Amino acid sequence: MTEQYDDQNEEQTVSIRSDFPETWLWEMIPVRDHVQLRRHLPHSITNWVTNVVCVSEEEGVGISEEVEITSFQSFFVEILSPYSVKRDEAFYLYIHVSNYLNHRFPIRVILRLSDGLKMIKANEKLSKSFCLKENDTVTHLVQVRATSLETAEVTVLTEVDTQYPQPCGPETIISRRDIVMKRILVEPEGYPTKLAKSALLCAHDPATSNNISWFISTPREVVPGTAKATVIINGDLFGQTIEHLEELLDVPTGCGEQIVATMAPNLYVLRYLNSTSTLKPSIKQRTIRNLKIGYQRILNYVHKDGSFSAFGYHDPAGSMFLTTFVVRTLQDAKQHIYVDQRLIDKAIAWIYDHQLENGCFSTMLHVFQDMGGTSKENSTATLTAYVILSLLEANIDVPKQIQTNVKYCIRSQHNPDKYSLAIICYALFKLNWNAEANRFLKRLIAVSEQQDNLLWWTNKDNSTATDVEITSYVLLSLLHENSTENLAYAQSAVRWLTSKFGPNGGFKSTQDTVVALDALSRYAKIVKSRQLNLNIHVEAGKHKQNFTLQSDDPLKSKAISVHDESADVNVAIKGEGCILAQVIHTYYLRHILKSEAFKLAIDVAPVSTIDQCSIASLSPCLAYTGPDGPANMAVMEVNLPSGYQADRASLYSLLESEGTSKIKMFEEEDNKINIYFTKVDKQLTCFSFNINENSEIEGRKDSIVKVFDYYRPEYNILQFYALSSSCYNKSDQLDDDLETQIKINNIPINLSNSSKDAKDVKKRDTSHVLPSEQVKNYKCIKVKDDATMNERLNPEFVIMNTDMETPKGMEANMPTYIEPTSDELKNMTV
């Protein structure tokens, strides 16, 4: 039979389609007269709708008409799969092959899986042939299991099958093929832990050590295959920060303060690299791009009066703290990008308008950052100090009367804690009140912590983030009065700060990262780095390595993998110069550690009793149980089960009930929801939202919820949650008395596969299951009566036994006109 097919090859190279973005062409292009763009069309088979927005100083704003770009080919294949799965979970690949030609032809579908994916049925072939009809789509369903931790790849090749055994199509067939590749993220079960140890090492410097030793230990409860340790040697203090500029903080970035906090480090990197004459065009381009993105995003958080707040229009008024933070950042950013000066001026005027009679600036709304501890007077004085030093740091010409009033406010504080002392001390230096500032600085030195030539300050809340911020403000004061004695203290403070670097070059939270990078960049500018010419010896377990590092490229880092789960790490240097040595240790754990900071419980229930997996309701309850006051801003991270996505409507309903839920905002990531709370106290806060199943998964692993104090991330709690057992086994558990059939092309297919014995549960046979896009076109036939069905449905569903009124007006059906028959015409009268 195969002799009837004459394969006519089009002799064209077919590339692999793998680029499927949700949006395309979001660019800002300067135009003088005209400009022509050339871009590669994404690989999606779809219609792109685009328009152009033009802004001109002379002409104003113009918006073009919408233009459609159709990306189409008459024969193509697509793969439907979940975005991510966990190891050992099984999922389905829906392979759709579509033919928009006016004739049928035989096709062969060839599946190629990467090493991390295995077929469930060992004897199932990786290729299958079909006779693809004209203007039709066939679906090939394959079940696979993720077996290893990596980004898995699924590649599908579809081509004309010249060996098809039956007649299908014309005698002469043009050879056609399409290749699609899709990536699926395979994640480990459990929850991630990422630790970092850092040290500043200098050769021939009596005040700084030239070697360091660490011991890395992996807990017994670690998830197999997830432990990983890396030694990183960097010839530049900011090397790790520059490499991870877009991901400095391992926290969500959805509120206004977090957006500005991601902008500011780019300014400090530019300042540092410019001062050391090591700024490269590629790094400058990255930082400028980050500043532009941050500037556009922060505009969503401005109020009509010129102020800014953490959640924009969700807040009733602006925040003094955040408005000041924005003004300082944008004032510095306008040296590198365009910033509307009117925006800055209006915010400054708002700040001035809210200075009180006692010289203090009003706290206005809420200050998430806890300034001054539990004392309201100290908190107000500390906030005022922060406002004035920020304005003066930004080179804003603050009226003398406002500065004088600020001094009266600062004097009003009584028995300030170390945090207040540090900020007020630096503010006094900026106000040129040097005598009072030096008195505060001496008090700070007297209450400092000193050990092994390290110098730092710790506050009563035992928060590393707060300690980093206090030490950074003191470092700024020491650098302002850079005497020999102060520079010696500064060096010890820098050594302690560098030991607290996070794995991505940031610190714990937003404000500690911003202030610390600001202080370190100023220190590096004052203390010029020496020539770098080092011999470095690294021992990591049984692995030993020697290499050199020179001044040719100090930003280039050296990464050395540690192959043992527990090992001694030793780093020693000889020669001239300094390096930043780090050990980054990551792993996943199955067991949750107890927390004394929060209480957390989560209930999971199906919304429907017919299909318990289709929609699930998550109901978390949380309360703060820490040693001090409430958590100023708490964040809940809800990791979704594989194959589920959030029901956005139910999330928006939480914002409408802010008074009871305390939820200010939510943001969606690929497989996670971040929910932001205002102050969380000892009173229990409970709420509910839904998640919807979009991919069938067998053997689902438990998911995790994490709650933490944004400004003190070490105050956290984690909790696993599980769906209904039927959603783990994907077993059909319908009762025998409920028979449901679906007719496809008049062929009944029984969807009931249940057993009377609950212990005898069979795996759901999904070989006949079609994607939702196809199922919705077929008619479902209900066999049992309405009363029986109503018992199985969501109680909120209502069955109407009466005919609905025919809609009228715009919602009515379109009129239909039929030409009368000849007999009807004879009987008609005019």
C-alpha cells in the first residue's frame, strides 16, 4: 500500500519551535523622522495585536490604530503540559497535530524525552501514526513521570508518514514536518534552604586575616539529590552584587518599598564602578535598564497629592517613610535616566507640608520599618532624622527653617535605642551639627560589639537585618568623619558587614541591603583598593585547587563545587590585594522546624463533591506570637500543587474584605502566590481562596506555605498542606449510583470507574480523556434525576426547573429569515 505515496520534498530547513512568549514587542524606541524595526516572530501559532504609543514634546501623545500580525502555518503541532512538576510525579502530555489543508495525509508523531522523563508504560512506543483529515486535529496522549531534578525537555517531531499502511490522501504528498520543543521545570519535594558564609580576606594586612575555615554540614532530613555547596572567590567587594543585580533579595518584590529597594543598589554600583574606573558598557546597560524599569513601576504607587505609599491606591494616604525613600532614589537616578522633576518637587512639597509644630515629620499612615522601638516619641524622632538625612544626601536644598525645626525634634527623643542612635548620629553629621554628632558617635562606639577585629551593633530584637542596618548607619558616620581612628573602626565594621552578605550579594531584607551597599560603596571609594596579584589555595573536602587572581578583571569570580555533603572548606591567599570568599550551601528539607514567631494552620477542602480535584479551597489562619509587638508587614508565600493555578477572582475578593483579612495585595508568580498583610498581631487572621486544576497529575507531592516578617525574615513559619487523596492518586472515586456518560460522535464512553470497596481503588483510565478545549464542544447526558445530582453538587449551585424568559433587546437572538416554499407563496395575501 505504501507505493501509492510519492514523497515530494519541499527542501526547506525546519527549525525547532521553542519560543512561546505571552507578550511580545514591549520596547521604547527613540524616533527622529522614522524608524523601521526588524524582529523575529515568536513561534506561537496565533494572532498578535499591536499598536504604537508616541510621545512628543511638540505634538503631545498619539496612539496608532491596532494592527494584527498573524503567525500561522497550515500544518503544525503543539504540546500541552504543566509549567512545573515535582520529582516522581506523573503527568500527561497532550500532543495536538492540526491540519488546515484541504486534503488528508498520513503523519507520524515522534516523541523525544530528555533523561529526566520516563514513559509510564515501558512498552509504549515513542512514535505513532495517524491519518490526519483535512481541517482537523488529532490528539496523541502520553503519560510520563519526572525522575530527576532538572529542566526536562520534550521534543515532538511530526512529519508525513510515507510508510502508512492504509490509503490516506492523494497519491502525491508534499513532505511536511514541524518540530516543537517545550521545557518543564522539575522541582524537588520539600522546602528550600539557602545559606551563605562570607569573609573579606586581605594579604599583608595585620588587621585582616588572609585565611578562613568553614565547616558545611548537610542535615540528615535532606531530600536526596538536593544538597549543593559552592565556594566563590571574588576579586571585587561588589562582584557578587553586580552579578545578581536583578535578584539581590530572596524575597517578593510586589510593594512600593521593594521596588525602590531594587533600584537603589544599581545607583551604588554605578557610583562605585565610576569611582574605580572599572565601569564596563555591558554593566552600565544593565543598571540603566533596571533603573528605567524601577522608575516605571514606582509610578503605580504615587497618590494625587504627590506622596507615595506601599500599596498605592489601596492605601488611604501616602507614607512619609516611602515618599522620602522615593525622592532620594529618583533624585540620584535622574543623573542616569529621565525622571520627571515635577514628580520629585511635588513629593518634596508634600513632605514639607507635613512637618509638625515640634519640628518632627508626621509618620503619616504606617511606617512598616520599626523606627525607635516601642516608644512613639523615639519613633517619630528617628523617622524625622531619616527624612532629613535622605533629603540632604540627595543634594536637595532644604530650607534653613526646616532644618532648624528638625534639630528641635531630634532633641526630644529620650533614652534612644541603638537603631535610633545610629540614624540620628548620621543625620546630625549631615546637618553639620558636628559636636552633637560626635557625642552620639562616641556613645555608639561604647555600646558596640567587638570580637576578632570585627565591630558591629545589635539591637534588642535579635534580628540580623536590623543589626546590618544599624552597623551600616554607623559606618556612614565613621566615613563622614574619616579620621585615622574612625577609619580603623570602619574597617572592622566592613569586615563584619561582608560576613553577612547573602548568596546573591544582598542582605536579609530591603532597608538593610540598601543602607549596607550604600555604606560599602562609600568605603570602597575612600579606601582605594590595592593592586590585585594573589595566589589562592582552596580546599573543599577532598578537592584541592590553586589559582591566581590579578587586576586584569577583578569582577570575574571563581566558583568551585564542593562534592561532599559535609566537608571542611579552607581558603588561604598570598600576594597583594583582597578578595571576598563565600560558601553557598543549598538543600531541601522534608521536615518543618518549629517556630515561635507565628502560628499557622491551613485547611484544604474540595469545592465540588463530584470532581474533588477540579477546584480546591485553601483556608489559612495565621497569628503573630513573637516576643515584641506585631509584625509590621508579613508575607505569605503559597506554593501551589503541581497542575494548579490560582483562582484570581477569589483572590481579588480578599482585597475587598481588607478590614477582616488584613490583606493589602497579592501577586502571582509561575507556581506561587505572594500575599501581603498589614500588621499581623496575636489575633487570628483567617481567609479563603480557590485554586483550579489545569493539568492532571498522579502521585502529587505535598506543597508548602511560608509566612515571614518582611523586615525580620528569620521570624518565619512553614507548613505543608495536602489535597484530597483522590487528587494524589488521580483515581476515579465516583459512586456506583452515579452514572455519567459523555457522547462523542454518538459513541457513549463511561466515565465511572469506581469500586464499592474504598480500599480497592483503580487508577483512572485517561486514555479517552480529551483536553477541555475539545470536551466543551460535546454534549453531556445526565442519566440520574436532578435530585440525585443536586446532592452531589456544590450547595451554592441552584437547579432551575422553570424555563427562563427569552432575552430581548441587544441580548436577544439574531432574527432568522427563511425563504417561503411555493405552496406558502400561493396562500399568501398582500
